[in-house]
Amino acid sequence: MNTQDAQKIALSNMGDKAPQTVLLGLVCLVGYLSATYMITVSAGYAVWGIAVVALCTYACYTPLHEASHGNIAGRHRSWLSINHLTGALMGWIIGIPYTSHRRLHLKHHQHTNNADKDPDIIFAAHTPMQGLKALVKTIPVQYHYGFFGDLGSKERFGFLLETLIIIGSRLYILAVAADPLVTGVSLLVGHTIGTAVLITLFAWIVHHPHTAQERMLTTVVFETRGATNTLMTWLWGFQNYHAIHHLYPKIPFYHYRRVHSEMRDYLTHSGVPHVRF
């Protein structure tokens, strides 16, 4: 297989609308709202709520990520509003404006592993303390870019509107909660756990050690042997094949494994790093 053959495979897996991704987003939204409601009603649901909030924070980044690349709409312009609405709602769950995150994430693709230009280089942790610092910076970096980055006037307005909604809705939740302290701590802990898992699996390990900048070398594929690979792939949101995404960003996440299987020899011979265990 040569580069042209691989490109044909990639193109055949791009462009369709993605109701599966919208469904995942709806499940995350319902789960997050349900958990938040139960926590606000009674502190007795705090542990259950933390677990669900953590899971939804982790899982909802996949629809947000797909929306950032336009992969929910694909070639169907009539789905663009659904694409952007899904991204905004998932950003609300995580607590980051979709408008600015989309621009910042595309910069990551343009400058992957470039120490001076890749915004995700903050995740290039080599010690637990560096990892903790990266976790603390995750959300602030998004807002710093939104306020001070190179957004256009329309995008800046969208960023500010989303910021007001994110902050205002959280303040409202605390205002109506039976126990504001328990509610606030529960949401914060759930978000922190979900974000920690998210950046570990989506941003750190797939690019570690964050030094290679050649197109075929920036991202690692992880596989296990046998049926456990299917389980790992689903739990990882298919991001164990994140290299497929960086090579062909317009391929929806649920096609990564199939595309990898079809062009495995090409990817291996091209030097794409693989870890099999």
C-alpha cells in the first residue's frame, strides 16, 4: 500500500453526518444534568453524583472534539448548527467555551509537539508533579486564549457568551442547592477526576514524550492482544488509535480502529509508533 491508497481509504471514511456522536453527547448531557440535580437535592447522592459527573466529563470531550473538527456535520452543511450546538453543550459540561477551544485545538494540530507553538505542550509531563501542574492549567489555558488570543470579533462574542452561561449556570446551581458546599465540592471533585483521566488518555500518553514533530511520528497507537483490545478501545473512546486522527482529522472517532486495520502495514512501514501489550 502506498500513500495514495491510504488516502483513498481515509476519504472513504469521511464526510458522513454523525448521529452516533450526537447520541453520545445527549447521553452525557442527560447523565450530567441528572447527577447535578440529585446532588443539589440531597447531599446523600454526592458519591454517586461525583462518579457520574466524572464519567460524563470524560466522555463528553469526544463529541466536543468531533464538533471542533466539523465531524458531526461532515459534508452536510444542514448539520452545522447541530455540530456547533453539540460542541457548545459538551463544552458547558466540561466548563470550557467551545468557540475558543475549537480554535485552540486546531492550533495543536498545526503545531503538534512544537515546544513553542503547540498549546497542548503543557501536557508534556515527565513527573507526577508536572502532571499535577498540567491538570491545574487545563481549564485556565482555555480562558486565557479566549480573552487574550487571536479570536475574531464574532468568535470573541461567542466566547464571552459561553463564558457567561458556564459561570452563571454554576452559580445558579449553587444558589438553589440544598447544601451549596457539598454540591460545589462534589461537582469540583467529579470534574477534576474526569479531566485528569481525559488529559492522561487524550493528551499525554498518546503524544508522550512530546518531542517528535514529523507527521508520522507525533502520535502513538496502543493495542492489546485479543478481545481485551475491543474493551480498551471502547473505554478509551477509540483514542488508542489517536494517530489516525492526527493523520486524517476528518475521520470520525468510531472509524479509527477500522481505518487502522485497513492500513496497518502502511502505517507501520511509515514509522507510526505502536505499543502492543
